[in-house]
Amino acid sequence: MSIAEKFAAMEYGPAPEDAKEALTWLDQHSRRFGHFIDGTWREPSAREYFDTTDPSTGEKLASVAQGSSADIDAAVKAARAAFPKWQSLTPHARARYMYALARQVQKHSRRLAVLETMDNGKPIRESRDIDIPLVARHFYYHAGWAQLLPQEFPDYTACGVVGQIIPWNFPLLMLAWKIAPALATGNTVVLKPAEFTPLTALALAEICQEIGLPAGVVNIVTGDGSTGEALVKHPDVDKVAFTGSTEVGRAIRSATAQSHKRLSLELGGKSPFIVFEDADLDSAVEGLVDGIWLNQGQVCCAGSRLLMQESIAEPLIAKIRERMVTLRVGPPLDKAIDIGAIVAPVQLERIQRLVNQGVAEGATCWQPQTEMPSRGLYFPPTLLSNVHPTSMVAQQEIFGPVLAAMTFRTPTEAVELANNTAYGLAACVWSESINVALHVSAQLKAGVVWVNCTNLFDASCGFGGYRESGFGREGGKEGLLEYLEPAWFKKAPALPAAKPISGERANSDPQPASTALDPTEIDRTVKLYIGGKQARPDSGYSMEVRGRNRQILGEVPLGNRKDIRNAVEAAHKAAGWAKTTAHNRAQILYYMAENLSQRREEVAHRLSAAVGEAQAATEVNAGIERIFSYAAWADKFDGAVHNPPFRNISLAMNEAIGAVGIICPHEVPLLGFLSVVLPVVAVGNTAIVVPSETYPLITGDLYQLFDTSDLPGGVVNIVTGYSSQLLKVLAEHDDVDAIWCFTDEASAFAAKSFSTGNLKQVFTNEGRAIDWFDVKQGEGRWFLQHATQVKNIWVPYGE
């Protein structure tokens, strides 16, 4: 028998990892853990505990404290008390603590890996070779940011006390993703680990003690969903960062809407794994193994939808089946195992239920004849073929080792199928043509795209989703911004509550001195501006616009739901604006500034009736300058190329969000409009704008400006009316991708509340006053960052 034949005939024997050190650590704690609050271990206030078990055996590992609202309150108070001192530390001092965390993680790496595998069920090879090294990498990377923070973010400050909730699929890695940037930027933390997998978070708490981290900087409270709910709703939490299901993310958005809490959500996914006919099929199959069967498929960015070009579908399926036969399912502490245990019975039941539903909807189920362990929670690798794009298994996140396969014919069809879900977290593209790969990657609605690779992560590269996969980023420079705010904004005074304007005037208001138009003036009645054309309102009604002395200046249309619908449709038809070169967008904006400059005096004259001559002249002059600024930014607010520690580069691209609904500030009708609309369109978005109620007649000047500046129809659409009513319609519209609102506090809360349906991004002034005439407050990167979302495209290089 040849060596090759002997190699092929060899059987894999067990290679178990020794769990002695992890078990000893558990025993040292008597297998009973309280909360970690203010630097010490505390018994839960209700004296309640729950068990955490090894899913591969069902055996109890430890008893863990069940957190109550009282425990959360104690942790938040500890974090609040620690915040001033932690924030005031020198950057170098914070960096040293971060570095110490990284070093201690490395020192205890094998014990942490074993503990993770025992608590979670994932193969030890993954915990040892992927998770724990990445945990250390995140603390190292953010130690560097802690050192450089004042230089790179000179005008920003920490949010404050951050509540963080992490899932069970990557327990310690998700902790590092959240705690590292929060601490680096000067925040203090209250973290709730997943109920199923709390042990490595508690081990990290012990490491915080070992390095002498100041008390209260990191607090860890264990418990179930009610514990997380108490953390989300606590009034003294400044920011909530959540990773988990879209359903819970939606509930958190709703729960935090009536507050000033900042929110970042990393939610579910149904990621496409696209294989073109020119791809290296063998490499694609190996990538698919990592894409869907890593961590038993319990990965939010798992490549769970296989999209194959029709011409290679049969050979690719044959290769996948052949590879599936070799996958080994078994005890996760065995180093020769590919697929470990499912985390909990409820998750195992869900996987089986969805597979059964997929078969009932017409899918063909294939599973290899894999030997399954006699005890524990296991599910075999599963291939569902002939899946219809609308099938439940093609639309819902299964979160298990289940692959749903379907075919496409052209790259255009591949993109349409890939984007045919409510999610947008990640995607894979396999093609030997770099032109095809990058062309398709740019069109995918996903925050991360891997080209000819899969499931690569690094602290330097942002990770996060589009659409119902959430908003915000973790990792990279953009991840730091989730824990920072402009220093001036934190101190900005609150705007007074909005008073009824125009036709909504309260009965108690004094009657205007004059109710008639000046007979020497031509009646000024403007129209809506939709799709590049003036349009009459669907309602057939208008509202009066009055000046500073309550004299009638004219009338504007009273927009309604149908007008908003038409404006949103026009905005989506103009989506090609995002594909226009940045240079061309800049040229149009420069032309806009030129045209406004030529009409400076007439626009200022009309505006002065509403805001006075001095403010009107200042607004027009500042408006011209603001247009120039965003024309300048249009071709300069670009991305970056990251160099992670692999043979890859990651292209971090600033992409337009889509159709953005905008409620303009009332106090500066012209400058406010330009300040919030221009950053949106400069980077390629389209806009549906509700102008200031103080002087909505500015619409007439603006659409003439747009028409004479060659702005494509539909890029900016203007619907006048009562902003409080139109805000609700915009925020509830599922084809609006983001809401910007810059009026009072009640409107900021309403924007967040009404946008829960499709989890659209929301950017508001939180009811705080912004000095729109101050360049530092009224323009720049802060607005552009909210007008874009970062897509990281990973591209391998070398042989």
C-alpha cells in the first residue's frame, strides 16, 4: 500500500483537550458566581441563581447570579461614580490598562478557550485559534486608540455610562468587541452576558481585578432577559450597545426611543454566499465550510444562503455533499471535531422546526450519514436545495448548521437575490474575476463583503449591518465613534418645546395685526417639489405663512401621506445619484452656490419678512459658504484601506444610506435647510425634506435653485406642511432608509419611536440647540458620518 493510500485509509481518533485547568478554576469559585460590581463580587439582591450547563453533555458547570433591577441599579451607580476619574486619566494611563488586559488574556488563553467551549459547545479549535486570539487583538488595538485619542478625536468626549448586552455565540469575543472601544474612549461599562454563556465574562471580571482596573469601570451583571431589560431602561445609562436578534433589537429601539440614550445594534443576518461560474470551486467549498458550519452555524453573519450560477450548480452541489461527508460532529473539546454542540435545547428545537418548514415548502433536505453523539445537543450539517427565494428558510435566520441553496443566471440576478431579504449584515463573493467580484460587492446591501474568503475579522476593520441587521459599527475607527460624542453637543442647551405655527396656531395666541396680503405684492403660493417638478398637494389644502409681525406672506401646500409616498418613490427613482462620480456631485453643488450668490439680494429680501433683515442676510451668505463646504467635501469624504494581520486588505468604503427623510430646523429656514440636506446629497443619498414651518415659502427659492443648477430630479424632494404630522409618516415609511430630525425633544423621541418598524437609522439633535451659524457645530464630519454607512470589502492577495 502506498503512502497516499495509507493516508486516505487512516481513521481519525479522538484528541481531547484537557479541561483540568478550567475545572480547577470553577472549583476555586465553588462553582457559584455572584455579580461583579464596583470591583468586587456581590451576591444577587434577590438571592436567586440559575445553572449554566455544558451543551455537549448536559452537565451543570456552575450556578450564576440572576440579576434584578436592584443589581443593575447598583452596577450603574458604580459605573457613574467611576466615570469622572476614568475619563480624566491620561491617555497613556488608560492605554496601559488596555494593554494589561490584552496581556492577561494571552496569559490565560488556554483556560479561557476551554471554558468557552465547555459553556458554549463550539469546537475547541475555534475557541483556541479564533476567538481568544481575537479577544487579545481587540484589547491591543484599542490600547493604541486610547493612547492616540486626543490627537485623532480632539473635539469628542465619551458618552458616559454604557450598557452592553452580548449574545451566546461568541461570548468572550463579543465582550471584547464592546468593552475595548468603550474603555479606550473613556466610558465606563455595565455588561450583561448571555444567560446561556456567562462564564468567560466572569473570568474577564477576575482579570480586571488582577490588573488593578479601577473599581466601577467594568461591571458585569448576569441574568436572563429581564436583567437586560432593566439595563436598557435604566435612566442613568447614556448608551446601549446590543448584539442579538432583530426582534430583541426592535424592542430595545422602542424601549429607548423616549430617552436621549445613544443606541447601536448588531442584529441578525441571512448572508448570501455567491459563487460565480469562474470561481475556484474547491476553494469556494472550503470557504463554505467556514461560512456556514463555523460554530455550528450559530453565527449572525453565516453564509446561510448559497447562490450558485446555474452552469456550475450541479458540480458544486456534488462537491459540497462530498465535503459534508467528511465533517466530524462530536464532543467540542475533541481537537479533531468540526461541528460541536448546539447551545441550548430551545435553539436545537428551532433549527429542526425551520428545516421541517423548509421541506414542507418544497426544499430537498440532504444530510450526510454522520455518526452523532449519544448525548448532548447536536444537529447534523444540512443542505437544503431547490429552495425558493421566498421560502422561510431563505428569508429567516435559522442560526444552525443549515445551508439553503438556490441558483442564478446573471450577476444582476445574483445581486437581486442577495439583496432580497430584510437583512444586510454580510456577504461572500467567489469569482476569479476581480472586476466581477468588486462590481457585485459594491451593489450588495451588506456591511461586510468577503471576496474569495469568509468570516475574517479584525479589530481594525469595522463590522456591522445595513437595514434590519442593525446600525452602528464595531471595530475600526468607525467603531470608536459609537462611544464618542462631539464635546460641544454634550453641553448644548435644550431647545424650547415647539409652539404651534401657521394654521396650527393655538386659540390663545393673539390675532395677527393684519390678515390680508399687501396689495402691492404678488400672491406667493408655492407648490410641492417632487421628482424635479412642482406638484399640487393631494389634500387640495394649503396653510398660511405669516411673517414676524403676523402679516400674511403667502401660502404653502399642506402635504399628506400620499405626497410623502410620491416623494419617496421619486427619491428611489433617483437612486442613480449615488453612482454619480463624487466630482460630478461636487460640480453641481458648486454651481448651486454660484446661482444662490447671483440671487443673494432677492432671496434675502423675501426671507427677511420672516426672520428680519440682519438674520436673512447672514443666512444667505452663510448658506453660500455652506454649499461650498459640502461641494468641497463631496469628493474628499472617502474611505480607507485597512491592513489586517492576514494576506488581505479591507476596503472601508463610505456608502450612501439611501432615501433619507429630513425634518429641518425651524429657527433658520434657509441655512437650516442647506445644513441638513447638503451633507445627505453630497455623499450620494436622496432626500425627502420637510422645510422649516417658520418660513416654508423658502421652498420656492430652493426649487428654482435646484432646477437652474442641474440637480437631477428626485434627488431633493420637498413636502411642506406640519412637521409633526409629516415626521410620523416619514418615520413609519418602510422605504425610507434614515430619518434626520432637528427640531424639539418631542420630535426627536417621535422620530425614534415611529422608526422601529424597519429599524431605520435616526439622527437627531435630541432637542438640543445647534448654532447653525457656527461652522464647528453646523457642518462637517459629524453630519457626513451620519449620512454614510461603512462597508468593509475584504480582498485577499498573494498566492
